[in-house]
Amino acid sequence: MLNLHAREYVNRVTDPIGRALVERGLTPNTVTVVGTVGASAAALWFFPRGELAIGPWVITFFVLLDLVDGAMARAGGKGTAFGAVLDSTCDRIADGALLAGLTWWCLGVGEERVLGIAAMICLVSSQLISYVKARAEGMGLDADGGLVERAERLIVVLLGTFLHGVGVPYALHVALWGLAAASVYTVLQRLVLVHRSAREQAR
């Protein structure tokens, strides 16, 4: 949803930043790796320690680099097939670290074992959402779209975590259980899209 409606407005902000970074000699792949390492390290440092108010802000900073690397690729004409694969791989790493950190908190200092189930469902389903699309596109099929893609998942998780960190009751519970249900639905939704695409291709 956000990819469809917000991309044009986001590009207006990130494109000038991307051009400026390219002019300073940075490469999109460097920014991609820095963003992934930073987001993953922050998630696995702050969340298991129960620092749920500051953690989302640090992670958000590094996640936003994912927007900038695309702008850099467009600005410098340096988009490559390897860069695209690296970007997707790093997205999966960052997403996995984020939800693993929350699961760690739930099963550790947070003492929220039932909520940990929701976090694990989100972790597995988020990887499946991306895998179904990648696998389908590798076979020439269409699986684009779905209720919650990466942008929506990040917003829900980070916002819910921050609100819980500042004392809003049940904010993280609503975020994780709601996202778990929406993510499972999105996996099924993409499988339906692949099935339809395969039938059309067979015709």
C-alpha cells in the first residue's frame, strides 16, 4: 500500500540526499550494508535489554538508509543486479534481527511468553512474504502486492514497540498480534496471486 501511494513523495525527499552522497564518493552498496549492520545491531542490543523507547528511534535511522541507497543508485546510474540482490538480502537480515530482538525481549526480561508467540509468527511470516514473491518472480510469475509489505510491517512494529516503551498499555500486544494475523493473511494472499498467475501463464 505504501509502496503504491507514497513512493513518489518519498523520492522527492531522498533523491537529493542520494545525489549528495554519490557526489561524495559513497556507493549504494556501502550504504545498504551500513544500514543493515546498524539496524540489526541496534535491535539485538536495545530490545533484549528492555530499552524499547530508544531502540525504535535508532533502528528507524538506519532503516531509512534503505530509502537512500535506492536514491543513490538512481542518481549515480550505479544500480546493478548484484546491488538489487544485496539490498533484498540485507532487508531480510534487518527484518529478522528486529523481530528476533523483540522475541528475545518477550521470552527474557519482558516476561511476555505468549506475546513471544506473536513475535515468532511475525518473524517467520515476514520472511515467507518476501520468499513467495522472490520465488514466483524467479519462475516468471506475478506475486506483487499484499496487505502488509515491508514498509507497513516496520511501521507497525517500531511504533508499537516505542509506544509500549513509553508506557502505553497493550500497544505492543496489539501491534504484534495484529501484524501476525495480517502477515499470515498476506502470505496466503500472495499464494493466491501466484496461483492465478500460473493459470494465466498456462493458458
